[in-house]
Amino acid sequence: MAKSYQEHFNQRGTAYEQAMRSYPNARAEEFQQVITAAQLNSGMTVADVPAGGGYLRRYLPNDCQWLGHEPCASFTHHHTNEASTQPLLPLPWATAHIDAAISLAGVHHLDDKLPLFHELFRVLKPGARLVLSDVEEHSAVARFLDDYIGAHNSTGHEGVYLNAATLTQLKSCGFHIINHQHCAFHWWFDSTNDMAHFSHKLFDLRTANLQHLEQAIHDYLGPPALTTQQVGMPWALTTITALKP
């Protein structure tokens, strides 16, 4: 059985947090695509599960209320966010309390996603959206994470990725699927060295140097995009938008 979300990030959450704080704008395109999918309006209460270090919060419209729920204290002991540190389930909100929910790049560490989907359905108001964005099964990103990152980091990596069964599970909870799409984007940096430093820290690599990592990014994910000022590391997720009727 793959390690749980808590087993991964109780061990390497601090390294992940350091990477995100050192390069706070690197993943802006990734965060912005889920904000766009959520179609947030003024005054909405937005749940972020699992919230990590609360990175999504700064992408919300200013008048939205962010409610982060994160079970790993390794993200929250830096006093950089206000996410709760209770167990992942049950979610700490009343029934039909949330206007929109976003889950970004965390559920591939859950063997059984169904209990979380049931809880998200419970806490959402009728007519509210869930945006679930994560790695797709058999994708280039999945191979990079499981084959390369898992061989060189502190915890290993065996992702339980999104697939056709994910849609079936969401529907079984009562959700209506309104969009399901492949989203390709880049993580942006000032140099290839910054790209490698960020990825090395984000994934808590222990047995790969920066040059080796740069080559692996090229081999697994494709050549980085180059502009006159920045380097873009290719990345992609599947984003599912579901409605609670």
C-alpha cells in the first residue's frame, strides 16, 4: 500500500514549504487554473482541502473567505497560514456551509478518495462547485513522480492518480460532472538553476544532484519553455469541475 498523505508530508512537508516560500510565484498558472474553474463570486466562502501551507489563499478574490484544512503540522508550524491541523476527515465545517471547494494536487496520496468526496458533498451548499485538480493516471507527470522522484526522495512516491473511476466515485456521492479536462501549464523560474533548486526542495530529493534532476525533467516532462526572461518547467493536471445539485 502507498504511504498516506500524512506519512508523506509529516516527513517532507517542511521541505515543500521551504520551496514554496522561496519561489512563491513559480506555480501561479497552476493555482490560477483552479480559480478560473471555480468561477468564484464576491463574498464566497471557499474551502481548500488539503491546504498544505495555504498557498491557494493569495489567488482568491480579496472579498472571498478562505477556509483551509490541512492535517499535517509540518506545513502549519511555520505560522505562515491559518489552516487547521485536525485529522483530514471529517471536515471541520457544518453541512451546506461552503460556497466552493478546491482540492489541488493532494488527493493522489489518498488510496480511498470516496470518504473525502462524501464529506466535500456534505459541506457544500446546493449549487456549489467542487474543483478537483490532480495528476492523471499513466501521464508523463505520474511517471516522473513515481519513477524518478520516488527513487530519489525521502519517502518514495506511489501515487493513486485520477482516472475514470474518479468520475464514477464523484457521481456516486451525488455530484454532477460539468467539466473534465487536461490542463497543461508551466512552473516559471528566472533560470534553469532555480527550476532545479525548487524541484529538488519541493520533492525533498536526497540522492539526485541538480544536473541529474534537470536532465530528468527534460526526459520525463519535455524541454523547458524559454522566454527572454524566464524558464518554464512543463507540468500538467486533470481538472474536474463538479456541481452539487
